Amino acid sequence: MTDTPVKKAVITGITGQDGSYLAELLLSKGYEVHGFVRRASTFNTGRIDHIYDPEATHDGSPRLQLHFADLADGSRLATLLAEIQPDEVYNLAAQSHVRVSFDEPEYTGDTTGIGTVRLLEAIRQVGLHCRFYQASSSEMFGATPPPQNEETPFYPRSPYGVAKVYSYWITRNYREAYGMFAVNGILFNHESPRRGGTFVTRKITRAAARIAAGQQDFLYMGNLDAVRDWGYAPDYVEGMWRMLQADEPTDFVLATNTAYTVKDFLQFSFERLDLDWEKYVKFDERYLRPTEVDALIGDYAKAESVLGWTPKVLPPRLAQIMVDSDVAELEASGKPYIDTAEV
Ligand code: NDP
Ligand code: GDR
């Protein structure tokens, strides 16, 4: 009897929220995981340090291996892919902040858009027969009214959304032109205690924890009327994996089909700590976007019927999980948090 070969996966963006949860999931399934990390002058592996153990080996190699690679550098991507020979590639790397994409539209286009074709072209040039996942976004729907599903026309409202539309179509084009198993997961907002501090949910839950601890007086915010469909990141990485195990390559929406405003999320978070959010939140126009996405509500019926995927954690439970984590983190740190967020 021969052993089943260990599956190898590449994750770009492994240091981000989703990359860290996906790496945990794939390691738990026995994969050898190769994370691509961009070089920074400070450590950027805080979300994966707990799973990076060079001693955890199989056949003499660590189960999780990290490699320096930037989506700006196509030849580096090709070199690494040729060495690793992965079975699955998950492209999660991006300049992922919508507000920042208005400040850095060209950089966002280069990373969030052209970065995807660099990776696809590297796979093609190396001649790999791997499966490819592209982190597409509900931001592609933009101004098209909800509910949104796989058939909904795109109308992006930011340089980020426009770049994601490019990546969506180049992924479909490589599927159709070259027969690649390349799929788009069109994911609606998903959050967790590992969410970056400048996205609205984490900004709120961190501030609620600090205000309750007497370490912050006010929270400055932009448009509180935006409607979002907020899910839980660990549920969503499970859906990404299922997309690459499907019989046929096709695109899927992952969402919760719930609709809450930013105000609702403020209320869920502050009431967890017996606080009235209206006493603490102030408006600051710096947090407005030149063009806003008013309402995103996803219809995930296709993922449910084909992949058997459903979301498990919804608001308000999501907000409670994040607040509890931020309270625990603040207590563990024992030092005041200094807010330098500009976005
Ligand atoms: P994060 O912002 O938390 O993570 C982004 C990752 O991309 C980080 O690891 C970052 O590295 C890396 N990265 C950024 N620029 C480059 C580059 N030029 N080369 C290589 N790596 C780079 O995003 P999320 O985890 O929240 O999202 C994952 C993906 O899913 C993104 O593509 C995002 O646009 C998309 N998405 C996210 C949704 C959400 O609600 N979270 C919804 C729909 C789509 P570093 O750590 O060094 O910054
Ligand atoms: P979004 O997430 O733009 O939906 O993109 P974000 O949390 O940044 O904003 C959600 C909504 O909240 C409003 N808002 C504020 N947002 C931020 N960041 N800071 C504020 O102070 C603030 N006040 C109000 C925003 O205007 C917006 O309407 C996220 C990212 O993860 C993308 O990468 C991903 O593709 C989409 O979700 C789906």
C-alpha cells in the first residue's frame, strides 16, 4: 500500500486576517502550507506566529514554510511556484482597504489587480496543473442594489473595487482560455478578532473596549448608515477550501444574507459593555469615501446547494466575540493603546 501524497498549498497574503485562518485550516487537514510574505522593516507575521513552528516537520521539512514574495514581482512568483509545485494556490494578497485605494489608486491597481495576472501567468508559464482561488469581493457589486448573487452585474465604486473586477475577469479568462481550475470566491465582509484595526468593525470593538477601560474618550467615524452583510472569517476560509474541492471550477458568493448598518454594529458592540454608543461617537469627514457603497446583502444559495456551505456566526454574536477578544487583549497588554489610525 502506498501513502497518499501530502497536498501542497500556496497562500499569498498569509499574514493577513484570512491567510492566517486558512493556514490553520489547511494545516489541520494535513496540508504542507507555503506562505508568501512581503518583506517589511518590521515583523508582519503576528497573526501566524502561533502556527509557525520550524520543528513541526514531515519528511524532514516544516509543515508551514514562509517565503519572501511580493505580488509586484512576477519572476519571483514563477521561481517559487516551480520549486514548490503546489496542488492549490490561494491568492489572498491585496491592498485591501477601500478608503486607502482612493489615496493610492495606482498602487492598488498594481497589487490588487495586476498582481493576480502575475500569479496566474506564473502558474501557466511554469506549466502547473494546480487549482487556483481568487479572493474576489462584494465591493465589485458596488452601486448595484441588493440582494447580490453570482449573476448580479458589477458596478464598482472605488479603485479597490475596480481592481477586483479586473482580477475576477482575468481569473475567468484563464479558466476559459487555458482550461485552468481557477475560481472566484465573491466574499462579502467577514470579520474576526484578527481583523485589521482600520476596518470599521474592529475599529468599533477596540474602541468600545478602550472606552470601557477608561483609556479613550471618543470614537471618530464616517458614514454610519452604510448597510453591510458581516460574517465570520473562519466560516469563510472553510468555503474557500470547499470551492477548490468541487468537481467543476465555478464562482461562488459567500455571505450571511443579513443586513445591518454601521450604527447597528456600534450598538451591538457597545451594549456588550453596557455602554451607550451615542455618547461616544463623533463624526469626522476624513472617514468618508469620495464614492460610497450604500448596501451589500449577499445571496449564498449557490454555495449552500453545491458546496453545502452555510455561515455559522452572524451579528450580533460576531460583535460580541470581537468585543470580548479586545477586552481580553487590552487586559493582557496592561498598557494604554495609542490610536494612530488615519483611515
Ligand atoms: P488583509 O488586509 O488582512 O491581508 C492582506 C494580505 O495581503 C496581507 O498578508 C498583506 O501583507 C498582503 N499583501 C498586501 N500587499 C501585498 C503585496 N504587494 N505582495 C504580497 N502580499 C501583499 O486582508 P483580508 O485577510 O481581510 O482579505 C484577504 C483577501 O480577501 C484580500 O484580497 C481582500 O481584498 C479580499 N477580501 C476580503 C474581504 C473581507 O471582508 N475581509 C471580503 C472580500 C474580499 P502584510 O501583512 O505585509 O500587510
Ligand atoms: P469595506 O469595509 O469598505 O466594506 O471593505 P470597512 O470596514 O472599511 O467599511 C465598511 C463601511 O463602514 C463605513 N465606515 C467606516 N469605515 C472605516 N474603515 N472607518 C470608519 O471610521 C468608518 N465609518 C464608517 C464605510 O464607509 C463603509 O461603508 C471591506 C474590506 O475588507 C474589503 O477588502 C472587502 O473586499 C470588502 O469589505 C467586502
